[in-house]
Amino acid sequence: MPHAVPHAIDTTLLDRSSRLEQIGAIALFGVVGALQFSIAAAQILLTVAIACWFVLVVLERERLAVPQFFWPLAAYAAVTLVSAAFSPEPRVSLLPCKQMVLFLIVPLVYRFATGPRAPIMVTVIVSFAAASAAVGIFQYGILHYDNLHQRPQGTLGHYMTYSGLLMLVIGVALARILFGRRERMWAALVMPALAVAVVVTFTRSSAVGACAAAALLLSLKDFRLLAILPVVAAIFFAVAPAALAGRFVSTFDLKDPTNRDRLAMLREGGHMIRAHPIVGVGPNMVQVLYSEYRDPDAVENTNPHLHNVPLQIAAERGLPALALWLWFVVGLIVALAKRFRDPDQRFLAAAALAAVVSMLAAGMFEYNFGDSEFLMLFLTVITLPFAAARTTTA
């Protein structure tokens, strides 16, 4: 009898941990589906998942477990707070720092998407993206969201966010087609809708990112498969409406106003970095101070950001922040490359590599790393290979 009470306590704690595990996992699955339709719903579910994780780690005294690439992100968040503290307007700069909370998605996925849950989460991501793509195609074809002034955006607030999420899912779906062992047919069926939806948003950066991801995955499978890309491009330009074809041809036109403005932003960012190399001008301060650094050849009077991820980070948060971000990216690529060599981890590692490459390629023309919805899905996809390798949650 003396052992009955401790045994009952252990059983109660185990049951509570199991319930928290289930609630946290369900909430996280809800996050990756909901964020493709509603950021508000996704953030509510994310709060639930964080609460479950917090109780398990702090109150239940579980060991904190994270993949190695999380630590550069944590250091990047710390340097961001330092930059905000030295900002000309600290209150303005502290506001976007709340986005750093999204970095907790990494330990959440690592904790709740272990083992066989990881590929199931991929199915959820691809399935919800297919529905989202259908909404965008309907907007383009039926509602006539078919010009630069009114583009398909699904149910999200901006076409850039919408196309960025679809870009990530294209890489995930293609990785499953090329390297997956199950559910390859579903990924193949939805791939045309995903590709069409990205194209009809008229978003060149996302198209570039999707092409970069496809080129990587095809070359990893068989270098000869790269020949598919020029064939697809030729078919696109042969059948695409003139407005769409012209939009993507303009990518290479240096006289295009948006291209000229982006070149001017490169020079403006350089001026900001030289003036504030250590802590930057401060988070959320690029637009506030834009007129002080505006290049004579700039097209727009102001811009919310510099449309380039490394440039924006260095100008806004300083060169130390850029160094930490590069540490995160390089370390992640190295770790994923090692996992890709393992046949059992190849599919998820390939999907994550595609996400990194597409983020970097599109990020040369758009500050996608600062988009909350994009960041949430990106962090989920890159963490899944590491979570899948975990067989225990202790």
C-alpha cells in the first residue's frame, strides 16, 4: 500500500502529459492548415500549442530539445532587441520584435511533429495549399483578378504572402513526388494548381523562388531532369495570356520601374549600413528614415522595406544580425545535406532544402523572411526533417 499513492501520482502525471501532447499536436496541425487561409486563426492555434509546450517543458520538467539551427535564430532575436533599444524611436522598433515569438515554431514542431507525424503534416500542408490555390485560380478566372492592380490573393491579405506560401508548398510537393515513398500521386495531382496559382499572382519573386526550388530538386534526383524546366518555360510563354507573359519577361528589363526601384534600394541600403553598421537604423525604421537615404534614381517616394532579405537585415538590424542570419542559413543547409544522404530522411530533407533555396532566391527581390505567414510555414518545413528523426519526446 505505501507504493500505491506514488504510483497513482505517476499515472496522473502521465495522463496529463499525454493529453497535453495530443492537444499541442492537434493545435500545431491546425496552425499549418489555417495560416494558408487566416493568420488570426493560425495565431490562436499557435498560442494553444505554445501553452501546451510550455507546460510540458516548464511544469512537467521535460528536457528542452531543439535542433542546432535554432540557436543562431535565438541569437538573431537577441541582437534584434539590441538594435531596437538603440533605435532612434525604440517604441516603433520594439513593435515588430514580437514577430520573434514565431521562432518558437521550431521547438514546437520538434516536439509535436515527431516520427510519423512529420509526413502527415506535409500532407496537411499540401492539401490546404491545394484548396488555397483553387481560390486564387477562381479569383483570376472568374472574378477577373487578372491585372497588376487586382491580383489573386486567396483568402489572405496580400498577394505577396499568398504567392510566397504557394512557392514553399510547390517545393514540398515536388520533393514528395521525386523522393517520397507514399502519397506521391496526391502531390502530383495538385502540382498543376499550385503552379498556376503562383503564376497568376503576377509575382515574379515567387516564380523565381519556385523555379530555383524545382531546379534544385530535379538536379538532386537526376541532373538530366533539368531539361524539363526550359520545356515548361517554352510551353508557358506559348500559351500564357500576353499580360502574364509580359510580366515575367519584364524580370529582365532594367527599364522596368520596379526593377529600377529595387536597384535604387540596393544603394539606399548600402548608405544605411555604412551609417549604422553595428545596430542598423532599427527594426521598422527603414520606411520612417527612407527619405533621408532615398537614392536620386528611386521611383517610389518611400518603401516599407528594401525588398531584399540580407540587405534589409543588415540595414535594419546591423551587420552582426546579418552574420547570425547567415550562420543560421549555412548551418541549416549543411545539416539538411547530411540528412539527405540518409534514404529514410531524404524526402523531408529535400523539401526543407527546397524551402531554403526558394526563400533565398525570392528573398533577393522581396523581404519574405519578415512576412509572418511565410515565416511560420518556412520554419515548419525546415524543422520537419529533424522532428521526424526523433522517436521519443523525453
